[in-house]
Amino acid sequence: MPLPVPTVPEGVDPAWLPDEAFRPLGTRRVLVRGSGPLVETVHGEVAAACARFGGRVERDASPEPYDLLLELTGDDGGEAFTCERRAGLTTVTATGAPGLLYGLFHVVRRGPAAFAEEHGLQCHRPGLALRMLDHWDNVAVHPVMGQVERGYAGGSLFWDDGRARGDLARIRAYARLLAACGINAVSVNNVNVHAVEARLLTDRIDEVASLADAFRPYGVRTHLSVTFAAPMVLGGLPTADPLDASVRAWAAAAERVYAAVPDFGGFVVKADSEGQPGPFGYGRSHADGANALAAALAPHGGTVCWRAFVYDHRQDWRDRTTDRARAAHDQFAPLDGEFADNVLLQVKHGPMDFQVREPVSPVLGALPRTRLAVEVQATQEYTGQQRHVCWLGPMWSEALRFGHEGPAGPVVGQRASALVAVANTGDDPFWTGHPLAQANLYTVGRLGWQPDAEPAELLDEWIALTFPAAPRRLADGLRAVLSGSWRTYEKYTAPLGVGFMVQPGHHYGPNVDGYEYSPWGTYHFADRDGVGVDRSAATGTGYAAQYPEPWARVYESLDTCPDELLLFFHHVPYGHVLRDGRTVIQHLYDTRFEGVAEAAEAAEVWASLAPLVDGARHRRVAERYEEQLRGAREWCDQVNSYFLRKSGVPDERGRRIY
């Protein structure tokens, strides 16, 4: 009997795998060859599609001709596969069972074209070996952050107020969604590890094992966030010094984890950051801390994802020399080559904190002898919190295509070994709260598989899979409201790379001076004469010099710094003239109004699609657009009013600014 396909619970959106997406496959004659658990998953998917649409599936050998052959030819565990179509037969071959699973979803993704276009042998392999979601889910409800920290799609998929969820059906359906876009790992608890969450590593490992059982049939490995102080919190030791023999002996107890979860992926660690304990407390380096854990995981093939998000969050706003943007490079660049082979240094794609516009982190080009994971944020903490449409594919693609040594050198997507995203899913019926935010989750997985993919092509894939056989008007409308949404959001929120003009704490909505006099190091330094942070080497914090040439020179000079990053690198007068001929202050005014107008236009486009979209989905998006328009107008009013009063320079177009 084929392995049954996970059913999406009643009332839950199937996202990009509705039944109709399998019609081109399900009407064919299919042969599946090979054995093993993942091959059974493949067989189950094909059998379900054929039962639904009238096709037929066979196993192993048969003399009858077929339309599709899915064949496992080895057991190397690899994810690569080949595909060709000749003489009416589409053939997908893999030497590892994960590759056969990804090959199946490749066929589904191509739809009718998979059976229509003759082509020779094509090889497909992932550009990045690890493609992981970090769920910031709390086992117990946190008094401030709730069940999911920075979660905007309801409660946790895994935990419910202190307990693991008993019904795993939705998690199995989630694993299927993730495999279909190329994600192969999840971390199931918050990087800020609280007391209850810490125990997942020991006496609550059976709960983790049940989650791993649900993910395993789709090739998704389970990871855990752990506290650096685990030897003290869980082991009763007096120290967590990574060089202490007793700590190393305790860490070796990872064998207990693998006894419960044989394919356990490893640990995610946030240390010496925002109050979390770390090796600095013992005079040790982050390489010392990471390597102690890595040694415990190495015999089992496990990985330590060690976050490079380390900075001083008790900064004096009057001190213009201390720069949060510098922190990760200052701390980690000197450690290049000191990390164990099974450590991934997990680096945010920008130097600050997932702002709508940042330069690419210099850390991603500064450690050539260290394995790197690029961290992005699919949950939209600073980009509308899934109440605003903000498709982030173009932003992530820009980061992955960035070359620190210029056009001739390797790009970030070639240097890195992993792409990690803070997850944007929860127990909301639409998975991501805002139905259109599903496009961000899909895009993360596909960029992990193909870092140089054109974002627009990935968006078209998501549209075609989510709305199979969509009429052209619907596809065009979806493309119109999503493709430019990141830049629209940027226009009415954070000007020219300045960032962090948000309400403190929850980070939703505008507060231009919300963090300006705080200890968090997130400043814009606006005064009556100008705005921006001087990060030049000549007169500022020196951050620009952390980049190699040519970028150090480009960012250092006002003449060459890109306008979209101008205020990130320079403090300039309001009358500074941008490349389009506008002054900085006029750009601030204009783009606020432009952003509101673009958001209103997108809302009108969505309203026009009502006859083509199911009612529940259309209503949810329409409600979110109402909030987005309200929020965009609030951003426009507050930012423009602030800078009018600060600068005293009127809008040259005479528009009303309060």
C-alpha cells in the first residue's frame, strides 16, 4: 500500500499544493522504481494524484509504456536529480531518495510542460546544502512575546501553552509544503531559550521525537535551539565554560538525543546576545563555544548553527563611535578558520536587524575559511508583520547575488552553505496569516535551492501552484500587487536606508524617534540640519571600511554611495541632492505620498479580483489591505510631519503635511 498523503485539516488553506496542482501528473501513467521510506512518500503522492484524476501508478518493473518514470538508482542520500523527456517519456532519476522526492515536486511545479516539451538530460542539485526555517515558537506562552515571538500567523504549529500538540496531521501537511519548495530542516523552538524550552533537550526529548516523526517522511530534519548555559540549567554543573572538561563530558550526552531522534539535525545557538549567556562570560571566544557543541554532534553528523547576532544593546546614544552595524564583523572576522567543520556561522543578511533596506553584511565576505549560513526573516517583523503585503524575494535575491569583491568575485549565494529564514507560519487557517505572505515562505525555499534564481520567475511559480489554471487576469493581478510590494513598503516607511523608525517593543507602526535615545544602538541622528549615520572611515564609525574594495570606496564617498543606502552610511544636509535631482527632504516627502498611492492602487487591483478568488481568501486579503492603507497613511503623516518640523523645509509641491 502506498504511504497516505497528509490531508490538510478542514478549513485550512492548502497553500501551494491544492489538489488541482497535481492534475497534469495524476492523469498520466507513472512507474516508480526504488525502495525506502522516501520512495514510499513519492509513491503515495503519485498514487493519490492518479486516484483523483484517473491515471495509473505501478511499482518497479512493467512492460507497459509510461508517461513518467521516477527511479531511485542508488542510496547515497543525496538531493540531486536528473530529468529528461524523450519519445513521450519524462524520466526523473536520483541516486538518493531525497533527490527523487525533489524530482517529483519538480514535475508538479512544471505542470503540463513536464509532459509536453522534449529536452535532454538536465541535472538539478541544491545550491545550498541546508535550507532551514527557524521557528521562534515558545513551548510555554511568554508573558510578553506570547506563543510565538515575532509571529504574525496565530499560535504555534507545534506547541500549545506548555505542551506539544497531540494531533500531528497538520505538521505532516506542513512538512509536505516545505519539501515541495525545497526546505529540508526546521528548528522547532525559539532562539531565546527559556526555562521550559531548555528541557526539550533532555526529559522532553520524546516530544521532539514525535515532531521529527511527522517531518521525516518528507525529508525534513528537526533541529533544536539550545541555551549556551545548558550544562548548568540541565546538567547541574557549576559552569558552562566550553573548555572545562566536565562541560565537554556533559555535552557528549547528545547521544541521548540521537537515541530518540536518529536523524536529528543539530543545534541553533544564540549566545552573548540580548541577554543570552555565552562564552564571553568565561573569557572564551565564540569559536570555543561553538566548537564544544560541535564536538558532541560531529559523531552523529549534526550541525551547530551559531548565530553571529552579537552586539552591545546597552549603548549610549550620545556615543557616536560605537556602532551596532560594526559589531558582528568586529567579533567574528578575526575568528576565521577557527570554527569546526560542522559549525555554520549564521549571519543576518544585513548588519542590523532585518530592516526594509540595509547593505549586505560585510561578515558574509570576510570569513572565507568558515562555513556560513545566510539568515533572512520571512516573518515580517519590520516589513509589515503580515498585515501589509511585502514580498521580499527581490531583497533576498539582491543579498544572495552580492559580490563583496565586485562583479568578478564570488557572490554570497556561492560563498554560503545554508539559507536560514525566521519562519512566518502559525496555526492560522492560511498558514501565514496574510494569504499573500505565503509567497515569502515559498520563495525562501526556492532561493535556498537556487540562489541565483530570478525572483519574478519564483513568484510566477508560486502563483501557478497556488492558483492552478488561473485565468490570465488573476495571474497578472497577483503579479501586480506582489512584485513591487517591497519597494512600496520602503517608500512609505524607512527612507534611504535609515531604518528603525518603529514603535518600540512590538515594532509595528511608525515612531520616528522610537529608538532614537534608547540603548539599542538603532539611530538616525536627525537634527535641524540633516539626517543619517556617518559610517565613513574618514569622519564616522569606520563601518564602511569593513568592506573590501571596491565597496569600501563606494560606500565611503557621498559621490558614489547608492542613494537607497545614503542615510545608512552618511549624515547629510536636507538639501543634499540625490541622483534624480531631488533633495533628500523632497525625496522623503515624495516617497511617502507615492507609497500610499501605490498601496491604494494595489488594494483596488485586489478588489477587482473578487470574482476569481474564493471568498474566504479574498475577504482576508481585503481586510489586510484596509489595515495596510490605514498604516501607510499613518506612516506618511508621521514621517513627513516629523521631518517638516525638524528641517523647516516645506514640500515644494504644496501638499498638506500636518
